[in-house]
Amino acid sequence: MFYSMISKYKHISFDLDGTLVHTVKEYRHRIVPEIVEQLGGRIDEPHHVDRFWFEAGRNVLIQDLFCVNPKEFWEVFHIMDTPEDRFAHTHAYEDAALALAKIKGTGKHISIITGAPAWIAEMEIKKLEGAPYDYFCSIVSGSFHEKPDPGAMLHTLKEMGQRIGETLYIGNSNEDAAFAQKSGCDFLYIDRGEHTFDTLEWAPQKVSSLHDIF
């Protein structure tokens, strides 16, 4: 069913964290409360940590849910979220590398567009153990506006010589769906079961595994 849909695209673009790789739940539920406590804030519900980790508008969530200043939060977060610690708690989904290889084997172009800083994204991509891709874009390190602003997608298309109408974006969140919509490309939602969104905008197709797209 989904293979015929994917076959019509020349360019398959992926979100990274939560789509191709994941950071174990224990990590975010350790580091985020430590930061909030250090800054004198509070976390009323454990689910609020998951909302911060997966949903869009994180600065608003930091302010409203944790009652701390977002600028101060990120300053401490970038100190505590070390490359070594993040690497140890990050794993590729079992279907990710195989899916990338299969897609590349059909002659399609593959990009990875993520909101993560380049150092995190590069570390996460290493977890894919050499799986093929053609282009990688870190939104924050590239000084683009955060999702759902389409700037990073438009830049990627230009660099790769691809067309928006021949592009499918695959992601795991409402901000990914909105990112695809604002960019003008089709979207495939992959539900990894890590977080339930109150609303998921513009997600006409859904799978639970990348195995399902073949």
C-alpha cells in the first residue's frame, strides 16, 4: 500500500530524533528535572517532560510548564547535555538503517532535516552505522527558523537540486507535519509510540514502522 505512494517521489526527507533514532526515556526524565530544580522551577506532571521533549514551541513550554526562564534553561541544558552522555543514551530504531538502504537502492535521494544542533545530529547519524543519505541539515546550526518554518526544507531542496512536489517528509510529531505542510510537500507520520499528541495537524498517512512503507 505505502510502497506505491513512496515510489512516486524522487526525494525522501527524514526527521531524525524520534524518527530514525531515539534518546531513551530515562535520559530526558533525569536531565530535565535536574535543570528545572537547579533553576528554581517545578515540574507538576512527569508528562510535561515528554511534552517539552517532543512538541513544538519549547520556549513557551519551558516558561509555562517549568516556570523558568527559557534562556537560562537552555544555557544549563547545553552544559549538562554532554556529547558523551547523549551518545550513551541514544539508539537507532531497528528499522532505520535498513529502510535508508532500501530507499537509496531504488535510486531516490535522501535528506535528513532536524532541529537538533549539528553536534547532536552528527552523533545521532553515527548511530545509523553508515546507512546512506545524500544531505543533512541542522536547523539551529544553520541559523534557520525552527520548524514549522519552511526555510530549512527550501534550502535543502536547493542544495540537492530537488523539487518540492517530488518530496516526501517523514517525521514523528505535529511540528514535523506542520513543517511539511508549510513547505508544500507531502508528509508521512511515523508513530513510534513515545508520545501522544493532543492534535496532529495534516497527517493523512500513518505507519508504526519504516518496514511498513515497503
